[in-house]
Amino acid sequence: MPNSPRLLLAALLLPCLARATPAPLPAPLAEPEAAPAAVAPTGGPTLQQQWESATPAQRRDLRDRYAAWRTLDDGERARIRAAAARLAMAPEGERQVVHARFDALDRLHRDGWRLGPELGALYPALQPLFGYLPPAEREPVLALLRALDREQRAELALLSQRTPPTARAELRQELLAQPAQRRGTWIRQRLGR
């Protein structure tokens, strides 16, 4: 497998998404209402049978993963599907190494990859500021993060690392209050640039 950082980051996300969808992802995911209870390509149990045999915790995890998948834009989904296809074609040993590296990550960071390749790559740095959000802030914060460009997200990650725990909620509120066109300038000013 090439040593491309993007491929590695996307490949690290694959185990998370592979567990969220029991069947491989060679084609776009069907909406759950339209998904038939067909036999898995390997001749294994149907999706319905897999669901019925799952524990409540596994079902909750699958729901969370699917909800995260649905929040990704088409470009991120396409990148993940392409990485999944590349990983599926890799030798078994390489696939095991990728899965083992992902499983070795702290759960907090594994869950950060649910945000997609762009935000997942920065999640360890953004986590101090955005890792624990009140439910009402979750969607506005995700929309804000996705609206920032790469440079702005990198600067925000640096600001996140520099902000003491006692000041994080206030900083988040100030950031959310900024008009979209002003956020980049506001972040740079907070960094003293």
C-alpha cells in the first residue's frame, strides 16, 4: 500500500465504517428504507440477521456510525469508498496491519474519524475544544468546522491546544457568534497573528 498520508488516514477510517455497514462498500450505500435484506456477498447472514443478533450496545454503535456517515458530504464519502476499494485489494496482511493500527488508537480518536477524513485528521488537535459539546452545540459546531478551509481548521486546532480548559466553552461561544466571513480573521487574531 502506498505511504500516502491521505490513503493512510482514509484507511484508518475504514474499520470504523466497515463495522457500521456489515457488507463491503463497492457501490454507494443504499438508503435504509430501500436496502433489501439480501444475503451478504460472502454468502453469510443477511443484514437483517446480523442486526437481530447484535447486542443493544452494538446496535447503538451501528446507529451512531450510520448517522455519522450520513453527515459526510459526497466528496468525503467518495474518498472513503475509494480508500475502501484500495484496502480491499491489498493483501490480507496489510489489511490486518491497518485494522490493528486503527484498533490501537484511543477510542476517543477512533470516534473522531467518524467526522470524515478532513476533520478526522485534525480531531486529536481539535478535541480539547470540541470533544465534549452540549447536544445543542453539536450541529452548529460541525457546520462551522466544515465551512472553514484547511488553513483555518489548522489554526483553530492550534488555538484549541493553547486554550485552557476553563476558557474553552467561552471561546467556542465567541467563535460560533462570529459571522462566517469573519471567522478566519477572528481565529488569527486570537492566535496573535
